[in-house]
Amino acid sequence: MIDEKYKTTATRMNKAGGTPAPVDENLIDILKLIITEEDDLDFINKTFRRQTSQTMEQLKESSGRSEEEILEKVVKLAKKGIMMNQPNRHGVMVYKLMPFLDVGLFEYTFMGPLERNEHNMKLAKVYSKMFTKIFGMVQKNYDEIIPMLVERPFVDRTVPLLKNKETGEDVEIIVNEELNVPQEVIIPSQDIEEVVNKFDAIAVGHCFDRHLKDLLGDPCKMNGPRENCFTFGKSAHHVAENGFGRMVSKEEAMKIMREAEEAGLIHKAYHPHFDIHKDETSICNCCNCCCGQAGINIPTRSWVRYISAVNQDKCIGCGTCIEKCQFGALQMNDDNKAERINEDCMGCGLCSYFCPENAIAMVEKPRKVNILPPKITN
């Protein structure tokens, strides 16, 4: 009977959005480690049977409980990453059930500081089993992924580096005159400092993917900083109030961002409803050895503004750009010079940032880039 309640809770959470997680023994084991009281399951299953996002009045009607009882549950479940309570754009408090993935239970579980204890190690291992199963499902249906992906909205936006580390100079930006761009167009922030300076409320937590890998004994191969997952505005308050991160100043946020750049990580910005003309809600700093949004487990899409272009006259063939590129978009040509080989370039600017000769320009080419995990063939 109790397992059926966990299955129902899992089904409710899948309906809350994000990438659906397989409702199997792995998911049930995750919930058992996080939700330990049967009454919490009863509250979720009854209250969110029809709607996963409700006002207090709706919660009182759907749950049959008093406001005091509901608030007690909300506070408890929010600290576990099961619920979120935030005001909407009209100032009305809305209580939402969270999904498992894509800013949901997984992300909040591993954003906060975690001891390397038996409970957390077990939780990490079960999540790893779940991701392995999802990866297997992707591989099994690999040939159907690309046409499906084309129809999806982008998931994140790449915020590029537009300075050269060696010289401190701006990277050359080549304006594509053939682009048919309206004269009046709002261009989202292309500089990470510009993004950070928009917000007075900034919270930072651990990179959940890197944190998970640490608990599994498989640390980031790029040795990327752990505490560099940012949320802004009302989301920042939610993160800090529930112990998933801490509030930081703009100055400290930029210090952490620069450390991420030095480690060769990519700034990935997230926007409400995938609308890049709305202010960012969060920024991750990603690597391709740990991060799901770098396409290591599941396919994703990113909105990018630039594509790299190597100046063959200035290139000395050192290979630094190839080493730093996380998507295999560069190679050495017959003249022992670097060149871009495909359009998988994320326009992140890491190649131009680390190039000792400042020999790589960024060409304007706004587009959505599909990021796919490698196809495994037997």
C-alpha cells in the first residue's frame, strides 16, 4: 500500500513539468529517502491530484486542511525540494509541486551543502541508476531523437566570453551583414557581468551535477568550482530560505564567475518559459564531463548568438582552442592550423578566451544548437 502511495506521488511530480522520470524502483527509492512520513504523501497525492500549482484558497479546498496545517507542510516540503512557494507577477502567493528534473527535486537536493554520509551516498547512487536508465532509453531510441529535438524549444542560452585572457583585449566580433535582423530588436545580455548587475538578489549553490559526481567518487575532470550555480530574484530568495544556497553580493558573484571561466566552464543562462527577452532566472557553469545540459546524458538545445572563426594568418597551431572546446567543434587542418569543422560550436568563446594569439573571432550567427550525447554502437 505504501509503495502505491509513492508511485502516485511520483506520477503527480512528473505532471509538474520537466523531463519525465521513469516511475520505477529507482524513483520510489529516491522518494523513500526524501519523504519519510506517510502523511506527507497523503497531502501531496490528495492536494495535487488535478493541479500542480495552486493558491492558498485552492489548497484549502483541495486538501481539506487548515491554512496553518498547509503552511506547516509547505515549509517542510519546500526544504526537501518537493514544493516551491513564490508570488506570481500579480503578487499572489502560489504553491507549486516540483518535478524531478529540470529545476526540480534533483537540482535542489544536490545544490545545498551535503555531508559525505551513508544517506547522501545512497541517494547519489540511486540517482545515478536513474540517469543510467534514462541514458539507455535515449540510446535505444537514438534515431528518433533528432526529429523530436527540432520541434522542442531551446533549454538554455549560452552567454559568451568576449575577451582574450592573454591580452585582455576584446575578441573581434564580426557582424554578419547577411543576417536579416529587424532594425529594432532587443538583444539579451551577451556579457556575464551585465547579467549579474541586473539583480539585487543573487544566491549561489553547488553545481548539482558536479556535487553528485563527487559523492559517487567520480570528480569533475576539469576540476571546476563546486559552488557556482546561481539563481536570481525571487528564485534566489527561495534557494537561500530553504538552505539550497546562500545569498551573495554582485562582487562575490562575479568573483565566482571569473573562477568558472578560468576553469574552462561555460556560462548557461535560463529564462522564464524559454523567452530570452525576459530576465534570467538562473545561470549554471557547465562542463561536458558532469553536466546534463552539456549533452552527456540526454539531448538538449541551446540558443547561441555567435560561431567561432579562426584567423589562419594569426594561428600558430598550438592546439589550445581544441583542448578547451567542449563540443569537438575544432580540429587541426593540413597546414597545422586550427579550424572549425562543424556548426556544433556553442559560441561560448572559450576558444577565443584562451587563444594565446587572440586569433579567434566570433561571428554573429543567432541560432539554436542541438546537443546530443554520443551514439553508442555495438
